[in-house]
Amino acid sequence: MPAFRYRAMDRGGRRKQGVLDADSPRAARALLRERGLFTTSIERADRRTGAWQRVLPGGALVLLTRQLSTLLSAGLPLEKVLSAVIEQSEHAASRLVLERLRLEIVQGKTFAAALDTVPGVFPPLYRALVDAGEHSGRLGAVMARLADYLERRDRARQKVFQALAYPAVVMGVAAMVVTALMVYVVPQVVSVFVQTKQTLPWLTRALMALSHALREWGLFGALVMLTAGAGGGWLLRRPVWRRRWELCLLSLPVAGRLMLALNTARLASTLSILVASGVPLLSALSTVRPLLSLRVLQAALSRAADGVREGQSLARALSEARLFPPVLTHLIGSGEASGMLAPMLERAAEQQQQEVERRLGTMTTLMEPVMILLMGGVVMVIVLAIMLPIIDMNQMVH
């Protein structure tokens, strides 16, 4: 039976939209009239096959997963669950994705197979967990666990963004203000001293030279910096240079440990939910690997997976990489020895997330006084360069 996408209004003038099954558009309109709805438009749900190819924002994906988990846990069939969520959804892209999924399920596909028909919308972790939930018969519980994971991941991402947004904005505004001073204000002020033909202090002459260079060569310098950035990006696409760069980043005292803690928390939390949902360990490792942001860690995890395939324990395979924190390998080793790998992975994820928050707090605490001192020093140099000739003129008058 084909599916139809409809838009309608109820007797109170409220707009309704959703998807229903009917033999024809006429039968669909009759069903809507029986529900007390006045149809404004109706079309086959499979017409706009390419419209679903929109990336769902993180908040919409979390809300969608939570709604699905709640309704599935209540015992509703998957097709009815998707119909209910379509009617409740206020996000256009979410509705189109759900309509496509419902159409595939009505045609006999599993939920995991339906997710594969909308590539780029759901991450590999999402599809792997849905497949595991369907095979184990605990799809509702797995979706609830997945919704919790997505919510924790979004909260962690927001914390990182909030911690880094303020320093970035302050530095950007300060750079624009200093550039405006050097390009427009300083030349007009210093030109008064040049007309007196007095010998200017070296600091003033240096400031005048820098201001002249910015006015004459600023655009060329920006072009050179953009070209250097493009060249650096080209080099980083080569595995050898990318590895060297990432190893240098990981060796940094604050930022490097923060990046390692972020990736380790992502690794542990994702492995925890996969293992707890019944996904085999090797499949879980292959699913987690693309989620790591550093390729050097991806390569280390691939080597660890090869070790596990050859019979090593996961803790030993990760420790041989010499990149992952010892606390992670120790907790994994304890979990493997006690048969409680998933809880230990979750504990490791919580520990690494606390480490991320602690590192972020340290970094932001250090950056604020450093930025204040740096900008205060720059402004002091500009003021001194302008004031020194005035002081010299006063001494000459007296």
C-alpha cells in the first residue's frame, strides 16, 4: 500500500501534516475527512527522493532519537512509531528523513537497512547500534542508550565551544582594534611630530615603520599568509606530514593533553555503548576508528584491532601503541579480567571527560590573563611611542 504525505487543517484552524497509507489519493483524502481534517495538499511520499539528503543538526538528531526510544520502549510497532514522530516533528528535514525511513520499512526492510538508504544523515555508530538492537530484540533500550550518548556528546561539544569561543572573540576584536590604530590613527598622530623635524625616539620610529609597512604591504602580507595556510593544508593531506604535525600537537603541554583527552573520552564512551549493545569488539573498534579526530590515533587503534584479532587483549594492544592514557588501558584491563568491559569503558569515559573539563578550565584560566597582559603591552607600546616625542618637546621648551 503506497504512502501519502499530506498537509491539512483541523476544525480549529490548526495546521497538521504527516504520512498515511492509502490505496489512492482519493482514499487518503477520505481517511483524513474521517479524522476531521480538511486536506490542503497530498502527494506520494516517495516523490521527493532527494530532498531528504540534508544533514540533520545535532539537536534534531538527539530529539529524534529520544522520541523513537520512548515510543519503542512503550511497545509500539516501528511503523506506527515513525508515523507518530512525523506528525510531532517541527523540523522539515527530520520529517523528510522519517518519511523516507517509514516508506522503506513499509516495503519490508529492517530499520538498519532503511537507515542505509539515507547516507550521510545517520553516523556509522547510529546504524551499527540500530542493527545490534534489532538483532538482540532490544531496539527500544538500545535507542534510549544511544539518545543518552548523543546528549552527552552534544553537552561536551558545547562545553568545548563555550570555553574556546570567548578567547577567540576577544583576540579577534583586539587584533582588529590594533590594526585600525596602526593603519589609521598612528599615522595621523605621528605626522604632527614629523612636521616639527625633531629627532624622534627609536620606539616612535619603529612604530612609524611598522605602521607604514602595514599600510603599504598589509594586503600582500595577508595574501602571503593565506598562501602559506593553503600550502600547509596541502602538506597536511600527506600522511607523513600529517603524522608529524599531530605528534607535535600531542606533545604540547596543555592543548596536546586536551586533544588526547577529548579523543580518548570519545573512544571510551563509544566503545562502551557498542559493547553494551552487543556489538562484537572488532566491529566496535572499526566503527569507533573514524570518530577519532587525529589520524595518528586512528592508526594506533587499527594496530590495536589487529592485535585483538590475533588474540591479544584490548588493554595490551592499546598499551603497545604508547599513545593512549595509562588510566584507560588499566580500566579496560580490569574490565576484561572481570567480564565487565562495558561498565569499565563507561567509567573510563567519565574520567576522561572530567579530564577534558579540567584541562579546559586550566586553559581558559591561563588564556585570560595572558590575553590581558599581551593586549595591555601592545597598547602601552603604542602610547609610549606617541608620548615620548611629546615629553621630549616639553623638555626642550623648559
